[in-house]
Amino acid sequence: MRTLRLACLTVAGYLVSAQIGSARADVKETVDIATVTFPDGWTRTSKERTYVLHTTEDVEAGTFCQLYAMVSATSTGGIDGDFDAEWKVYSGNFGLKSATPIKARAIKGWSAKAAKGTLVHNGRTVTVSVYVYSDKSKRLAYITVTNDPKRYAKPISTFLSSIALSTTTTAPSPASDSTTTPPVKPGNGKQTNFSDGWVSVEEPDWVRAVNGDVTVLVHHRTFNLRDFINQDGAKHVWQELVSPRYKDQTAVRVRKNFWSDGDYMNGKDWIEADAKTSDGKAVHVALFKGGNGQRWIEIITPTQAVLHAKITEVLDGDGTNWAPLLALSNLNKFSVAAADLPGQWASSSGASVDYVNVYTGTNAGTAYASSTSTFTFKPDGAYESIWKGASNAQDGRGTVFGQESYKGKYSVKDWEVTLTNRFKGATHTFTAQFEAVAGGRVLHLWRGQAEELHLFKVTNPAK
């Protein structure tokens, strides 16, 4: 289920809200199959395969506004059914008792329906408005939440009027803004042509993406930087990844990575310099990492001015628009063909929590859970899957084991993988895409909020 939340008011939010009405440009983003513009300076958060959220708050005035762009879902077949499905989710999340119809902006090729409801939060009335668009193949929802509709009327209006959707003739996946040239044979490098001009190609050490005079390398190599302090880690990566391929590096700039625009757990690493390629061509090179768990991304442009104009300008302190840089990791996205799947794919995960007696400080046990999933795809279109799990909740039952096995047929179409004979015989359709990694690919499968799988190819499966 899609879950949304009300804003948590913070002092940082007040500083952000002071930027409303400034001369800075708004932020244009591609969210799933839509393009939408958010106000600049608002706090951005996102949940993979669910939503992108921009928020502003004013602690002194006690006001806030949230703008949600949701990821698309499969249509029920018409706008009324689609709206009812979306309203049921969000009215439940926010505790809305009734729906008041409101006008939704028309978009060619799409039907629209909207309504609003209210609730009381911290002694103030909060208005939640839900706008749903449907083309009978996909449905999308946009939600605005505020306790001061008059104050935030302009940014809300700009947000809603900016929504741009293209007509779909078949059910598109989250990667429907791109097409992929199938490999000549399994294992060959794939290529993705995105609708905004980017072209991504798999290469052994990175994904190379080109758009006009901008080249991006999404590097596969990872580094253990625990022994480095502050920017020393980024400098080490620069020497390993970038320096050996360029000469005559000048105007080297290393940004202090503790500047992270309030996201203190995800400091942004950034180094840039003027340089020359091995054949003497003058270029501007930048190296970026967007926080914990992110890839090292190299950006090559003719000049720094081109970098600022076509990507973004990275400031020494807070205030950088990170969204265009963070979006570059999405260039590592490739479609799945039926010929790619035969073989065994697997994943595993686990988590644990240690309990301590609040009175004595002694150990009170450890709760844990772990699981593995294995899929075997056969060339004839048949598949088998096995899930195994073990957990101990420290509730007196000890370790509990579980297992589920399924056999059925699989098919691949339009960035989707369909599996028959799943739970209780149901047929499940997953959004599917490959992510290139060192030595292979990760197969990502999403089925809305119900299930997600991230599988790697098993090179020597057990007999």
C-alpha cells in the first residue's frame, strides 16, 4: 500500500520556506512516465517505486505544504475506477471522511478527476487534494497537502499546471520513457535510448551515457573509504578512477562533503577540474557521489559552463540543486528480453535487532529474520521459484522456518515480466529492468508495493 505522511515541522523547514517567491528557477523532474515542476528550495524526498515529495514548512507561522508526484499504477480501465482506487488509499492514509469534487486540469489523451478532503492536525485544518489521471492503461495521482491553502496557492497551481503526460497505447512501465535495442545474443551489451536524448550503453567498467556534448560514466567500481577522513576519500577515488585517463589537470576543485543541504547522513562528494584527454582534447571533468550506497558518477563536458547549463552548478555550501545529478544514476537502466532470463537467479536478505533490559542493561536476546529467493527460468518459458525464510521474534516460539515453491510460465513484454501460478494460482506482472554491475547485471522486479525482488545471476548453480 502507498503510505504518505504529514509534515514534521522543523527549524530547517522554516529556513526553506523563506525562499518562496524568490527569483530562483523551479525544479523540473521526470517522475515515472510524467514530467512535473516543483518549487525550487523546497526539501525533496522520495521513495523508490512510490513517489517524489517536495515539502516546505514555516515553524513560526505553523504552516506547511507538501506536493506529491506518485509513480503510475495499472489502470482499472476507466477514470472513475482509477479515482476510486487512489482515493481509497489516500483517504485512508490521512483519515479523510468525505470527498468534495474539485476541478482537475485537462491533459490531452488523459481523463482527469479530482477531489479534496480535510482533517485536523495540531489544531489546524489540513486540506488534502487528490488529482488522478487515466488513459485506461495507466493511472497517476498527484497529491497536495497544506494547512494554509491561500499562502501556498501559487506553488500548488504551478505544480499542477506543469504536469506533462504522453499518451500510452500499451501499459508502459516506469522505463516507458525509453526503448532498448535487444542484444544480438545473451550477454552482449545493451543500449537504452531515452526520450530526453540520453543514450546509455553497457561497457565493462561503467555505463556510458551520452546526450549531445555531455558524457556520463556510471562507474561499477566501489571503494572502502572507512580509513579516509572528510574529502580524502573522494580524492583517493579521483586518483584511482579519473586521473589515469586524463592529463594536464588544472583548476582542481574539491568540495567539502559535509555540506549536504540538511541531509547529514548522505554527504555529497564532488571534485571537478579542467583536463585533457589522452588525444589532447580539452574537457571539463567532474566526479560525483550522491551519498551512502550511491555510485561514483563521472561527468565529461567541453567546459564548466556547459556543465552548469546542462546539468547543474555545485556550490561550495548548501543550496545546490542536487536533483539533476541524483537523476543520472537512472541512466543505468536496461530492458529485459526473454533470451536474457534462462538460468538461475537468486537473492538473499537479513536483519537483526538486539534487545537490552531497560533496568539492568543486560542482553535480552536478538530478534532476526533472513530469507532467500531463487528463480530458475527455462528456455521453454517455464519457471520454478523457491522462497525460504527463518525468523525469531523473541516471543517464546523460537526460530520459525517457512518455505514457498511455485512452478508456472513466464513471459516478457514492454519492460514487464509476467509469472503465472503464483500465490493461490494468481498471475503476477512485475515491472522489470536490468541494472548493470561489475561482471553482470541485477534483475529488478517490482509488483507495486506488494513485492519486490533484486536478483543476481548464479554462475554455478547447485545441481
